Amino acid sequence: MNRHGWWRDAVIYQVYVRSFLDSTGDGIGDLAGVRAGLPYLKKLGVDGIWLSPFYPSPQHDHGYDVADYCDVDPVFGDLEEFDRLVAAAHRLGIKVLLDIVPNHCSSEHPWFREAVAAGPGSTARARFHFADGRGPDGSEPPNNWHAMFGGPAWTRITEPDGRPGQWYLHMFTPEQPDWNWRNPEISAEFDRILRFWLDRGVDGFRVDVAAGLYKHPELPDADDPEADARARDSVNPLAWNQPEVHDVWRHWRSVCEEYTARDGRERLLVGEVSVPSAREHAKYVRPDELHQAFFFDLLSAPWDADAFRKVISEAMKDIAGTGSTVTWVLNNHDQVRAVTRYGEPATEGSGLGAARARAAALLMLALPGAAYIYQGEELGLPEVVDLPDDVLTDPIFHRTGSRARIRDGCRVPLPWSGQASPFGFTTGEQSAKPWLPQPDYFAEYVTERALADTRSFWHLYRDGLQLRSSLPQLGEGTLRWLDTPPDVLAFARDDLVCAVNFGTAPTPAPVSGVPLLTSGPCPPGVLAGSTAAWWVVDETPEP
């Protein structure tokens, strides 16, 4: 496989640190736990890991409310442990990406505390979006925007003299004030932050809310102020995807390339980009901007052959056309797990949802470009849908009172071994309970069991990754669609064919050849329902 631009066809594993592996016995995963799990990830066959935020934080949004961008929260370890993790990963040939959060910080960040104390008109407040309220007494928010996690996007503060004061903008929660990127101090500060971690050897950054940062300069009312809250997505055109944001990514790309020029190690920027179309998405991965941006349309596509073909075709046309490669993703820490999502309304992930998730995994790994795998997908973990209200930590639930699309269910700590919770997740003489309770049925999904069962999700992923790294036709490049029966999707990558049956009845294989890898029982010449398979096609003419 061509490794020029290692990221172009890399497979990255997302580590949600607090739920991966706990080394201290406090019930919360940590950096030492990630280091202990590196041999497992090496055996799986991934090229790199993306670490969720581990910075000092009050944890109102599980670390995406950052109080200090250049340190490690004691619950996860310290900088020395981080350095050991990076060194251990590099010895195994595993890249390390950090999650950086440039749209907003914590309300406990020193600069925000300074802003509250400094008063209206101060240079400290100019780092954020502070504004006077509307109405004769300023008691109404400056505009009608709503936060993505529910409620108004503005919170009023009490001024240092005790009077009701100005309002500040937060597109997520009040504990996450948005930075004002029109202030050059913010760009300079994030330069410092990037260089701090690049100097410690990281291989790049996953950029949170990469279509954010800049807001419309006049902060006007929105035509549909509740669009973000309703969609749980960044769709307010006044708050997201402003043209100035592209200047930030051009500058960050230049910083990464400066480090690459020093030692030849290419650093990666991958953006969380939520925009209306593949064409808009493509603007973020132009040659001088982000290297990659997650293509969420595949994740959100309904289980339908035509829908999958449409989103794949659009991505290949618009995104790959920039000279970048498409960055495919089926899951992350904000989404219902694939086994449950594809099998709804079933709950515990058996049957149809599992078959579809296996097929989708093979499809994704056969596509040209890069792929990201969320931890636990390789085990076939279902969403935990019945967590009690009193253990839920997602701010969406606490701000709205609704359990719809809350994210705790995909963040339950991983099961490693044994027959009962904590399933090897937390160790120590006085181990605490995992920070979110694991259901009893996790015993069916423990890692030790998955590794021993060659029919498991784990082996499907491991075999697919091994083949992907050994077959040149599964690197970057193009695909050719094949004619198929209804409900079957098939494409060729040179002499390798990937076929997916989106129906439930057995369907004659659309191509002749020898099955190379399948997502389920697949007799020769037959593609079983809700199954995917790879074939190497022998096109040698008969004598």
C-alpha cells in the first residue's frame, strides 16, 4: 500500500479515554490504561489513535469544556504519563492524534474568569462574545439563538458590582463560552497550544466543531433560532460555516507543515465538519486547509442501497476531487452505536442490527480513503439504552429533560474480561464501580471472548484491516460501480469487488469469483441477506 501521506488511507481508532481502560481503580479510564491497551490495538491493526480530551476540566461536557489546554487532568494522569503513552505508541508504529477544542473553552478557564471580573468594554471580555441585553433593562438575550444542547445560547452574568450585567454566547452549554476568533489574541493562543503538543511528539489533531469558531459579525437574529437544538447539529448559518474559518485552517496547516519540514513526519489535521453538502465539505479539505474532514453522510444514511450509493458517489466526486481523500466514519462518541442504530427498534444488538453493522464495516473498509473506528465497534457493542436517569451525565439530558439522542449509551466503559461488571475495565485492590454502569449482557461482548471466537466482530475487523493493508487495491484510489440486482450494492477496486446485500433474502452474487472475506455465513456464489463480502475476481481468459 502506498504510504505517501500516511493519513490518506489510514485507519484510526477513537479512544474515549474515560471509558477505555482504568489503571488506578477509580472507575474512570486514564492515559496509563490507554498505554496498557496499545498491544491490543496493534494486534487489531489500526494505524493510529485519536484521544478524546484529557485536559484539566470541570467535566460538564466530559472534557470538551477545557480549563487548561496544555496540561493533563489528574483524573487521567499527568504530562509524564502522556509522554510515556506517545513513546510507547510510536514504538509500535501507532500515530497519536489529540482532540483540540477551539470553538469554546470552560467557564473555569482563567481567561473567562478574568473576563467576568474585568467588566464591560474590557480587553478580557473581547476574547469572548459579551454583549448588552435587549429591552429597557437589558433582561433579554442579545439575539434569539438557541444552544445545540438546549435552551438559549446566551447567559447573563452578574457584574463585579453585583448588578445584572452583560450576556455571553455559548452555542453548547453555559459552562462552555465561545471564543471570539475575530480577536487576534485567540489565534495567537491556539498557535501556542498547537506547538506545545507538537513539541511533545503528537502526530496531529482532531479538530472539534471545525465549521465553528467564527460567528456572523453582527450577531443578528436567526430565521430558525431552534434549528441547532432540534437537529442536535450545527445548522444555524449565522453561527457556523462562516467564510473566515478557512483562514484558520490554512494557518494551522502551515504550522503542521513547518514541523513536517523539520523531521519529515507528516502531521495531520482532521476536522469535525458538519455542513449542508459534500460540496461545502470539500472546501475544508482543499490542499492548503485540513488534511481530512469526517464525512458524516455515510453514518447518517438510512440502510438502503440507493442511499449509500448516492452519498458515496457524492463524496468521491466532490471531496476526492480536491486532492484529499474521503474520511469515512460509521460511529463516534456522539452517535448511537451502529448495531443498535441499524437494528432499531431492537435494543440489545442481536440479529438484524448486528448483521447490518458487520456489512457496513466491510463496506467502509473497502472504500477509497481513510476510516475511523470508534472504540467498541470492533466488539459489536450495542447502545446501552436503559441507563437510569440518576447516572446520566450528558448535558443534553440535564438541559432538556429528554433522553432523545443522549450520548451516554455509547460511552459505557468497555468490557475486557470476566462474567460480571466491571468486566476487567477497572483494576486495583479497591476498584470503584465504572463511572457508567455496564449491563450484565456485556459478558457476551468481552474482549477476551471476542479474540477467542473467529466468528466475532473483532476478527471481522482484524481480518479486514490486515487485508486492507496487504492489498494495494484497498488503498486510496477510485471505485467502479457494478450492475446489481435490487437491494444489492457492489463496486470494484481493480480486481477486488465489495458487494453488500441491503435486503434480507439471499441474493445471487452479482459477480463470479472466490469469496475473500464475508461479514457472515456466505456459501460460494451466494450473498446472504444483510451481509457484505469481498471477492478477488479472476479475469484471466480461459485457454
